[in-house]
Amino acid sequence: MPQNAAHRRPTTWEQRLRLFGYVERPRTSVRDRLVVPFPERGTRLWRKLGLSPVAAGRLARWSEWGGPLLVALLAGLPRFWRLGRPHDIVFDETYYAKDAWAMLRLGYEGTWPDRKIADPQILADPQVVPLSDTGAFVAHPPTGKWVIALGEWMFGLNPFGWRFMTAVLGTLSVLMLCRTGRRLFRSTALGCLAGALMALDGLHYVMSRTALLDLVVMFFVLAAFGCLLIDRDSARARLAAALPAGDDGHARTDQETGDHAGTGARPWRLAAGIFLGLAASTKWNGLYFLAFFMILTLLWDVGARRVAGARHPYRAVLHKDFGRSVVSLVPVAVVTYLVTWTGWFLSDNGYGRHWADGRGGTWSWIPAPLRSLWHYEYGVYQFNVGLHTPHKYESNPWSWLILGRPVLFSYESPKAGKDGCHTASDCSQAILALGTPLLWWSACCALVYLLYRWALRRDWRAGAVLCAVGAGYLPWFLYQDRTIFSFYAVVFVPYLCLAVVMILGALLGPPGVSDKRRTRGAVAAGTLVLLIAWNFIYFFPVYSGLTIPYPSWHNRMWLDTWI
């Protein structure tokens, strides 16, 4: 063997792998790894349509907000269309619409007669409102009912009034998801696609048009998720700015900075704490998001410090970030929760308001109103965990993702020739809380893909989406013996849409792929989106309570468990 043969042998793993076709990825700066920059605004589409470069640039800038606003507008139109129909009290509106009116008038939940007496009186003309100022025991905190009460304050105690604010929040949530998806994926197009998919989801549509609490929880949780994404970017940007520059002018890793640099004030994390407090003060399942999101943000901080060069990233987070994270989320959420009970605190007749007055004992040093609230909430907890009353439409969470048992909110059978039934046979008017099947079934596949991306590729975006889905879904498995319903799943619908968009983005391919690969991916992704849109349109009559022939309704019941 020649003496210099050893010098020609590959000496590094990268060199050896090149023999088998390996191409080393281009190195990225530490600053770009900490905060992935948004890509340059694309103008190619607008220029192909004949616009000048200046006009194309303006439209590209406009699309960052104009695109999400347009999607939200298109989502809002069908949500407000015939919002007062049916002119009836639908499903659990019998509790929340009346409690909201009581809070508007009394500051707390008053007492109503039996629903068979009160509901017809509320819907009658002239209207009778049989509200008593005696405090009533209710199963959920006040925030969601205050939200519903805002619509009743503007439009009165009628179906349009008590549904108005859920329609507003449903529309705004589409806008928020567009912007959240844009920040998560660094793509305005993918963000708008996520919002569009949620606009086309049947469960989100039905819940946006019904005065229940679950969509309110979804709205506040999504707002908190978006705030935490902004906080992640801003904190990482400050950490990146603290890194020293290398000889090439780019930021380089530094152990001292990674271990000891602070991230400054974090107002977006405080805002997230407020929103999570509002979610928990609507329904208690918001508390699980508080716990999951706190862990998620701490793991984000660990990852940031590891990229920055920290030798002990967990220890660094414990010293520099943990205290602020806990204070920004947990105490802020607790204070927010208590503030939402202001009407009850200021009342004399609220249920259990004076329970602790004059009582001694170990905890007598705590103000009596707080002890009274604790006693009240303990009773609510016992009620909720002990709720086992059988219901025709209750379901096990195992069946939620595959839409095993949707809830029928309303059903009427108009006779031929009456109430809009223009066929020879009888008709159906139904409102079914059913997710758009093709969207949800696609989401099941997407969640498997995200598990792969998170577990094997360490994709933080997949981990964030899975965390949000888990916070909204997994806790219900602790209460499988309780009476629960599939429409509770609306709280994690936004993250199912993000999961589907992530797999659609994978179909489109990463930046730099060939035009042929991009075209094939676009055709596949576009076909799936069009099928989801068609599926929503097909089921639209049973989402909106339109009068259709009975055979048409029955044809839409794809599974026997949907009836």
C-alpha cells in the first residue's frame, strides 16, 4: 500500500457518509436556531397575475393580516346566519342562558322554576321571566355565563341574544388560529389553512351557534396558546441577543450566557395566565391546560438554553426561569379565577355566600368569603365527579376522535306541507354536534404522524400540538364512569386542525424541493381540503337545523350510533 494512502482515507463520519451519498446540511446560525425567521414574503403568485413588483409586495404584506381576516369573515357569515333559529332553548341552553340572565340582573345565579314551566314562559310573547333572587347551586364557575350575558345585555333574553357571543368567539377563534398557525409554521398560507379547516368543522360550527360553555373554554385556551407562542419567540430572541458573536459575525453558543442570561420581562406569559384563569373559571377542565402548558413552556425554556450553549440546561431553567414561569401562570390564573366571582362576593343571596360567617376552626384566619367559596366549590366538585345519571347521548372518550357518538341537540319532524316541509313525506330538522367526519378521521392519522415527528425527529411544533390535544382529551379518561359527552372535544378542535395542516405541509414538501414534487404534494393536499369542504357542505343541513326530507337526513347518518 502506498505510504500516503492513509491520508486519502475518510477521517470523519461525515466524510465516510459522503461515500454513500450523504450531503451535509448547511449550517445555520445559533440565532436562527433559537428563533426561526419568517421567510421572505412571496410575490411570485401576484406577479404571475400581472401585478407590478411594488403592488405584489404590498399585497404580500397585506396577506399577513388580510388573509386571516378574510378567512374569519367567511367563517363568521354562516355562523351568524339564522342564529336565532330554532326559536327554542336547545339542549343545555336551558341552564346557561337562564343563569347568564340571572347574573346580569343579580350578579349571581338565581333560582328558576322547573324547565318545563320556565322555558315556555321565556319563549312566549309576551315574555314572562320567572326569576327568583334566591341563590341557586350551579355546577360551573361564572365566566362563561358572563360571556353569554353580554349578548343578552345587547339583544335581550332570546335565542339570538344568548347565542350571539358564542358566535362572536367562534368567529374570532378562527382568526386567532390563522395567526397562531402562521407563527407556529412560519407560513401565512398554512396558518390560514388551519383557520379554514376549523371554519369547516361541524362541531365547531354547532358549538358557535349554541349557548354552551365549551366553546368559551376553547377560545380562552387558544388565546393562551397563542400568547405562549409569542412569549417563546420573544424570550428566545432576547437570549439570542445576549450571545457573543463569532469571527464570522454570527452568534455562537456560549455556556455562560446559556446558563446565566435572563430573558427579561415576559408579559405574554402573564397574558397567558390570565386567559387560562378565564378558561378555568368557565369550566374546570381549563385547569388541565394550565398544568400541561406550564410544563410545555418550561421544556421550551430548557430547549432554548441548550441551544444557547448551557452546560446544565435543566439547572439553568430551575434557577432562571422556573420561578417566573410558575408565578406568571399559576398565581395569575388563581387571581383571575377569584376576580370572576366578584358578583358572588358582592352579593348577600348568592348560594352559600355566608356559609363561613361566624365559623371558627383551624382555617378561621382565612377571610370568611374565601372559605365560603371553597366550601361551595368543594360541593361542586363532589357533584361533578359523582354525576352518573344515564343519558341517551353520553359517550366514552375512547370514541370521540372517531366520532362514535355525537350529541343530538335538537330534532323536529315537520309533517308534509307544514313548517317548510315541501315533500310528499315527512321531513327532519336536526342539530347534531358532529365534527366534520373527513376532517376528524384525517386528524387521527395526523396525530400518529405528529407522534413520529415529536418522538423521533424532536419537532417542537408537533410536541406543542400534541400537548394541547392531550390537555383537552386525556383527562376525560379519568372520568369514564361519569356522564360525559363528545362535544366536550370542541376544546381541542383547533389543535386537530393544526395537526392536519402539519401533515398537509409535509405533503407539500420542505423549501427547495423540485417543482414536480411540489405539484404532486399540492394536488394531494388540495384534494383532501376540497373533500373536507364538500363533507362540511354535505352535513350542513344537520348542523344548522334546516328542513330536509327524512330520507336525506337518514342518508347522512353514516353510522348507526349517530342516530
